[in-house]
Amino acid sequence: MKKVNQQQLNSKFITKPLRYVLLLSILLLVITLTACSGGNSSDDEVRGNIVELDYESSYAGPAITEFEIGPRDRIEEFSDLYVYIYLENQGSQDLTQGELTMSVAYSDGLVEWQTDTIDNIKLLGYNNENVAIDDDIFEFDAFVNEIPVENSELEVTLFATAKFHYNTELEQEICINPSLYNVVDGNCENPESEVQANSQYSPVVVSGFEQTVSERLGKAYFLFHIENKGLGEVEEISVVNAQLTAEDLVCEFIEGEGESNGYSYEFDSGEQSVDLDCEYTFDPNTPAMEKVLYLDLSYDYKLYDTETLTITKAR
């Protein structure tokens, strides 16, 4: 009897139809792997993806970088006045609903502005999709009227106020372990102290949070510390979204000097920080699980800048 080795036996049973099936399976596998490794997947466009930029600090935001007076900061009465405001969005979120306003700390009739407000300002955020700081120059034209007859010169202060809408987004991996003793399942454990939050590059930041897990109640509690680190003011802040891997958190601002209204908080004058209390419900019988924490905060922000103008008597 003629012997047939194992290799011959294998090739004997790989018929033409079976070969076609194998080739088709390999082709589908290659296509799938190529699609998964692509750099422009839809996940890359989801708001809240972790942003790591080359910043000196973990917070940033829009800023008035220059305030220029022309033709000079010392002019005669009955002269034209030009003011240039340079606005940059150094944060990672888009600046929307922007408005710049000019005013004078003196009588309204001293400086007549052709327009004292420029609105509908939009500046893109500096992030992984827009790798450059977006900026713009805004010009205000005016005419300087007569100063009081008893003054040989008059020094006045010009005020620039920038108002705009902004967001703060935090995305961070966390662990929820229902058991205080078993850290094998899921291979993660609950933090024992305050967790430092990932960088958000916005004027208002989540500086850190405290996490407490109750196995008996099947709940995880988060206390987020929110601070205004920018140079301006925030009057009211709201929670747009709070999730753990697509599951909603139940949140409420803790009332401080200002006033809390559940998912929104109105800051008192000069108040710079507030705490947000959130709760997550889970099955106590589940193993330790790694989740993606996502928090989106929305607020209106104000920036101020001043410059001094000296007005002299006409010759």
C-alpha cells in the first residue's frame, strides 16, 4: 500500500471551494484590521477625547494679549482715536458667542465710538484637530471731543470687556471595584485618596475628585473640585454631560457662597470654586471594572483689560 504523509493528506482534503473560502476569510480579516488601525476613525472625532498639548500648565483659555491705542496713547482733543484688541483662544475648546465691548471711565460724551461692540466672534480651540492658536484683531474707531476747559490735559481709562461661551471637558479612566478585598477580577482597585484630574486646557478646570465605592449599596460617589483658574470671571456653570462609559451619572452642585440649582450653579461675586457631587449605580455582584469618566461643563466667561489714554488741549 502506498503511504501518504500528513502534508499530502492535508492538501488532498483542501478542495477548490474550501480554498476559496479560506482566501475570502483572510481577505476579510485584512480589511477589518486595516479599518481598525486607521487614524481617522469616528471615535477620534468624539468631543471629550483626551487632549495632551504642549502647554506649561494644565489650564488655559482665551486671552486678551494686546491692547493698543492709536495713533498714540497721548492725543489732542477733537482727534480720531483707534483701539486695537488682540484676542487669542489658547484653550482646547472653541470660543463661541463672543462679544467685545469698549467703554471709557468718564462721561459718555467724551469719546464717541462708531461702534462700541463687536459680536458673533468665534475662535477655534487649540487641540488635536486644530494644531494652531486661533486669534483675531478687532478695531474700534472713535472721535475724542473737548475736555473740560479747566484741564490742560485729562487722563482717562479705556475698558475692554470680552464675553464668550466656553466648555470644559474631562475624560479619564477610573476603576470601580465593588469588593474592598478582591482586586483580581478586573485587575484594578479603588483610589485611596483624591485623584488628580487630567489636563483640560480651559479657564475653568476640574482640578481633582474624590471617589467612594459602597459595595453594600451598589453605588459609587464622586466629588469633583471645580476651580476658575483663568484671568476672568464665570457667573454660572452647568453640567452638559456626566457619564461613565455611556452610562449617565446623577449630579448636583453643592451650594457654597453662590446658589445651586441641581445641574447648574450661579457663582457669588468673587467666588472661584465649587464642588459637584455625582452618583453612579452598579450591580454589587460584578467584578472590578475600568470605566471612562466623561464630564462636560458649560459656562459664559468674561475677560477684562484696561489701558490709559491721555487727552490734551488742542493747540
